[in-house]
Amino acid sequence: MRETELYAPIKVYLERQGYEVKSEVRDCDVVAVRGDEDPVIVELKLSLSLALLMQGVNRQAMTDAVYVAVPAGKGRRWLGQVKDAVKLCRRLGLGLISVRLQGEAVQVHVDPGPYQPRKVKKRKEALLREFERRVGDPNTGGQTRPKVVTAYRQDALRIAAYLGENGTGKPAQMARQLEVPGAGAILQKDHYGWFERVERGVYELREQGVEALETYADVLEGLKTG
């Protein structure tokens, strides 16, 4: 496939809306003009890329009506790419077009326009709550998510260390002594598979919990000094 194959369907699409369309004008792949309106610029590429987005951003020096266009893909992967691309294009003020060459179908996923991101108060609060609850900085930026030490994991490790030292324990007792208000919920949910209820209101450590104490020995040491 060549970028030039995207031109004809987009030209037809714009002409049907009353635009006069020409290609390769002042380094712009597609330029469309309708009356006294600002010109529309469309940049063509064979894939969504940083280079394509930068081209679009550079064209915004001439007009706010800038689109980037790519061939349409197939399947869930493509749908995921489009979803992410729409978010990014909105942030950049760009429009996004995909072209399905079979049948020359043109789809506008988002139009250019100013964008003000909507802040989600609950997400901000959750971010700050996690930041405040986490002791020290036990992770390294960029590491894989399953290994990230969260405040929840730190609380679970406190409980595991207590059980490792005392053999068994009661949720209320551990909540008080360890200053982990959610001890009961952590033990009941047993998210990591570390804990086992031996009788009503009494828990002990599973073998996986003993292994966790070794795996996260450095984290536990940090909790003591933190």
C-alpha cells in the first residue's frame, strides 16, 4: 500500500461536502477550501505514528482544521489503537480519519477542536491517598506492574510478618498493633494467597506467605525504618 492510495477516497469525501480539494500544496498532503472558511489540511500516513502527529501539529500553524489520516485496520487491536489515538488527537486538537480502501469508506473518528481534559476528582484523591499511605519508595519507575509494591501490599506484608513471628493472630488485634485499619478485609479477601483462616477470627500464614516474606525482605526492612 502507498500513501497516495488514501488520497482519492478523502478527496471524494471532502468534495461531497462542498470543498475544492488539491494535493501537495506547500508540503501539505491534502488541502480543502470551502468559501471563506479556514482551509482544511489532511496529512496522510500508512500508520499511526509520532511522525504523523508531529506533522499534524506543525500544520496547525496554518489552520486549526487539521486531520491525520491512516488506512483502517481490523479486529480488536485496531479498535484499541483507534480509541487511544482519539484521546491523543483530542489533546492535540487534531482530527483523525481512517480510510477503508475496499469500498473507499472514509470514517472521521474525531474532528479538530480545542480540548480541556476533564479531571476526575476520585482518581486524583486515590492517587494522593496511595502516595500518602505508601511507606518510602520501594519501586523503580518503569518496572512491570505485577511487582509494584503498593500501600496495600505493604499492609499485607506487615500482617504476614506478624503471623510469621507469632504463628496466628486475630484481625482486630493486628489492626490495632500494626496500625493497619483494613487488616480484617485484607485477611478475608486474601488477595495474594498468603493467609489461611484456621478457625473463626484466627488466621495463620500459608506457605506462599512465608515465601513472600523472603521475596519482599527488603521491603519489610524499609517498613521498619520508614
